[in-house]
Amino acid sequence: MALPSRYFIDLTQPEIAEQLKSNPLVILPAGSTEQHGPHLPTGTDIYAANVISHAVAERMDGLVLPGGPLGVTPMHMPFEGTLSLTPDTYQRVVTETCVSCAQHGATHLLILNWHEGNIPSLSIAADDLHRTHGMTVLTVQACYVAAELYGHECNGLTHGGEIEALAVLDYRPELVHLDRIDYSSEHELGRKMDKLRRTRSYQPVLTDIRSIAPTGWYGSPEHATVEKGRKMVGDIADAIAAEAADIYRRLGEVQGGGVAEITELKQVG
């Protein structure tokens, strides 16, 4: 049966039941609601996670769960437009959402995250979903995949920069207002502080986003277009789908757990 959408909340109960029997893979988009300057919506992170998740679901024959729009983002609270959950609340929302799907037959979970502040909470939730509830779980930091693929031509992964503008342009282009760009924090400071907080060995705690960008954002999104956004999302989805399929296969070889049902993932698009 051809699905009209890969979004869980767009589908009927019989459609969902049949799909989970066909392929027990679900994808949870993870993002946040936070300020992104004068040109991007506060839902930028969850919009990016949603559009990439749907593209991955098309390629892997999965379903996209309704990942809540809120995340763990105290770093952006100095600016209006930001709504933040505590880590404990966020972990519980993620866990209980995915446990519900496990009860309906989902065995494999791909968490697709676009917001760095969610990473510690998602790690704890993923471990619990695997050990307590038996799901095979893979978490993908999609924002970092985007940086690897497009950072060289988009001046890196910056808060409110071109990569984020491109993701929203592919999902909701009417919400991107490039004509409103009237300021950007100094790029050199932003790059230095982002490099500092993204190293594997050292993780400083920053007071808030103003430590990176006093205006709340930095970058050069003025050259973003819908066409480039569509291509970027497709390239990211291709990369994630291929790598995720291989990882699930390798996990199945060493952990078992009914992975035979999902190793032959559909690569389409």
C-alpha cells in the first residue's frame, strides 16, 4: 500500500498498522523552539529535523513520529521566542513517545536530531529505550551531517546561518525572510566559540548564546535558495539512509533482535 505521507500523524490507524508490520522502523525528529534571528522562525530546528526525517523515511520505508517542537535550550532563553524543557522532562517525552510505538510493533528507532542542546538527554533516553524496552536504537546528529556535507560552501554550521535557512526553505519557504537580515554577530568570535564547544575532548559550559553571538545569531544566509535547500535535504537524507541501513545491519549481526526484517531497507528517491 502506497502511503500518502510518512508523517505518523497524517495517517490512519490501519495505514500505520500495516506499515509497522511491513517494516517496523520509526524515526523521531528532535529539535527545539528557539530564537533564530530576524529572518528564520523559532521552529527552525524542528522544521529541519522534520523535513530530513521525512526524506529519510521515504528512502528507508519508515514512519516519522510526531517529535515535539520543544527541546532543551536554556542557552537561548535570554531572547524572546525561546521555549525550553528541563532535561528530565524532555527525556520522558522522548521515551514515552517511543515506548508507545514499541507496544504497537516498532522494533527499530532512528532518532534524528538537529539541536545540540538535546544530545545529552537523547543519549540517556536512547540507552533506556534499548535496555529497558528492547528497541534497536540509532541516534543521528543530522546538523553535524549537514555540516560535513555543506559546511565548506555554507561557511560552516552557524546559528541562523545558511545551512539552517536552507533546511527551512525546503520545508516552509514562506517562513524564511532573507530580506529582514540586518545584522549578524561577528563571524570570527562565533567560529572560535563554536569550535571550542564542539570538540570531543573538552566541553565548556557557556552562559548563553551571547557568548557565541551577542545578537543571537551569526552567519551568511543571504544566498540561500529553495532549490539549494531541496538539494541539501536530499543529499543529507541519502547519506543518513545509507549509513543507517549499514549500521542496523551490523547491529543485527552482533545483537540480533529480529533485525532481519529491516536489513533490506528500501533505498528510493
